[in-house]
Amino acid sequence: MNKPAPHCSFCGIDQSPTTPLIAGADGYICEACVRLANQVVTSWGRKRSLSDLHGPLPTPSMMKARLDEYVIGQDLAKEVLSVAVYNHYKRLKHESNHNVIGEVSDSVEIGKSNVLMLGPSGTGKTLLASTLARIVGVPFAIADATTLTQAGYVGDDVESILVRLLDVAEGNVSRAEWGIVYIDEIDKTARASESSTIVRDVSGEGVQQALLKLIEGTQVKLPQKGRKREGGEEIMMDTRNILFIAGGAFPALEEHVSKRVKPNRRDIGFHSPMEEDTKLTPTQLLAETQPSDLRRFGLIPEFIGRLPVLCVLEELDESSLVRILTEPRNALTKQYGKLFQYEGVELEFTEDALRAIARKALERGTGARGLRSIMENVLRRCMFELPSREEATRCVVDEAVIEGTSDVQVFDGDNAPNAPDEPEAVKANG
């Protein structure tokens, strides 16, 4: 009696010289099913990592509503980022739910859409990225592009970004592979000029070249630094499912956009077209940015192509800075109000004081990032004396305090809570 030829217990393929089988106790398995089984087991860990985060994935509108609680303005940027993050994690959840042995995979493979954020300093690029990661509930790491160098030179290699992400994920590789990485100051990696040079640009174009494969998706062997799995196996991380968000101020990018939007006319004579004298603001020029403008700025075409989603942040004006001081959940006035509340003191700011703080921040050109330093300087003396004044119950900051011509008004229990000659104030403890 002839014994039947061995065949794979999963897919049923017969053994042949081109299709060897691995024998088990009660069956066989082919190489293709082994690879597929490895993918399925890996997806289990990723699926558990995502299901343990914050339940169902929030919709783009829900993400934007959460972003509105922390970031003022930038409505277009919030929509762009919410859609990009939602589509990215919707794709991952769909793929993790359909990795079953024997199932025919979908012929359509959805690629990830990494994001490039453009905007002046202090407009909320880092805050937007970190808040989105907190909303989705995935590991989030920030890297500074100015510290990165090409492999083989003094400085941080691009793989150090993944090491930070793995640290945030507490060593869980499956969870880290679904994280978000924000690369700040990406404009500092621009080439000095478009012309080729003999000198190697190890911290500029060299970093862009090193980031290409990392951003697109590849298997990366992480530096050891004491990190090894139990069996002595080195850690490998797959970056295909990591969402990369790059941001930068891109100073003088408006000049390249302006040359393209409004080219220099050389026509002369009576029949030359009339040129309208319309000046576009820097924010309007940034909104017209195209890949060709980024290439002239100094980013290489391959790097631009791996960041297909372009997100432009608007420059903040005085009214926006005033709203930032008072409206967000973690607004600065609420933060300092909480600190004063620990001492049993109520802190209030007049409307004129808030506008004066916003004007100072605009003069410094630091955007929302400069608000804290101004308030720290204004309240420093008051915070120094309050712990020693047990009778103090209320402090009022007006415009004169911000301008440096007066001190913070401190009221104790004997003073009237609201004197008639005092200006209308905004309570910072609410």
C-alpha cells in the first residue's frame, strides 16, 4: 500500500523538490505558511497593544474637538493632522484584523502618509503632535534634527530616534512600532545651496539621506546599549507602521514661494500687462508652498516625496495670544492661578494686562513660547514674597505691572474684595 505524499497541513500543497516541508509530530508545514504564521503572531501583539490603549479610534471630528481644548486657532492644520492620523491608524486596525492563515489578502495596500508641518516658531507644532499622540494613546517621541548626523560621524544617528520611542513604550517593540515620531527643526537639515559640492554635508543632506529608509519603512537593528531580548537576540524594529511628523519654521521659504507665485516681469512698453500691487502676507505665501519650493529651500526630492501631507500653521496675532493665555485647558493663567491657589491666594489678570503680555511676546518674535517667560518675570517677585505673607488673599495684575511701572497689587483679608476703582479682572483660578 502506497503511503500518501506529505503535504502542508495548512494550505495543502504537496511536497516537492521546490517546496520542502517541515515535519511535525502529526503534520507538515511549508515555508510560505511559516512566514504567514509569523506575521499573524506579530499582529496579535500589535492588536493587543492598540486595543489596550483607549478603546475605539476617535473620528477626525472628535480628534479636532480634543485638539481645540489644548490648541487655539490653527483650524486647517488640525483638520489635516486629524485626517492623517485617523487614516493611518484605521489602516493599521484593519490590517491587524485580517491577518488570518489561509485568507487571501487584499490586493490594495494602503501606504502611510507622513506629515510635514510648516510654521513660525511658537505656533504650536510640537503641541499639536504630542496632543494627537495622547488622544490616540500611542507612544510618542520627539527628536531634534539639529543633533542628528550621518552614520559614522560624531553625533546621534537616526536610529537613536527609535531608541527613544522604544523607551517611551517601556521596551514593548510591538507597541513602539505603532507610535508617532515628531522630528523638530527639520529645516535645519536643508542644503546650503542646490549646487553639488565636494564637502560632505554630514548634518544636512546627510541626515536627509539617512532618514529616507527610516521614514518610508524598513527593518532597523537598534543599537545595543544594553538592550537585548532574553535569548540574547538583538532587537529589530519595523518602521513601516510608525507615523513620522516633521516640523520646522523654514525661515525665508516665503521668498522662494513669492518668486514662483509672482515671477519678475521683464516686459516694457505701452503694451506690457499692468501689474497689480498686491502683497501677500508670509502666512498666505506659506499656504501656497509646493514641493518645488521646498527643493529650492534645500530639501532633497526623495525626502520631500516621503512627507506627502503638507500642513501649514498660521502666524499668531495679538488676539490669538490672548486666547492662548486664558482659554486652553492648560492655559498659563490657569497654571499660575493654581500655583497661587496652593498658597490660598486668588490671582487675577486685567484684560489690558493680557493684551500687554501678548504684545510683548509679538515684539520678541517667539510666539506662544515666549508667554511663559514674560509671566514668570512679572510674577517672580510676588511668588517670592507670598509664602511669607499669610494674610494675603488676592493678587491683581494690570497693564502697569506688565510694563514694569508698578508692582502686583496684593490684598489681604482686611481689604474690600472688589474696590470700585479697580479695573475689571480675569480670574486665573477658574
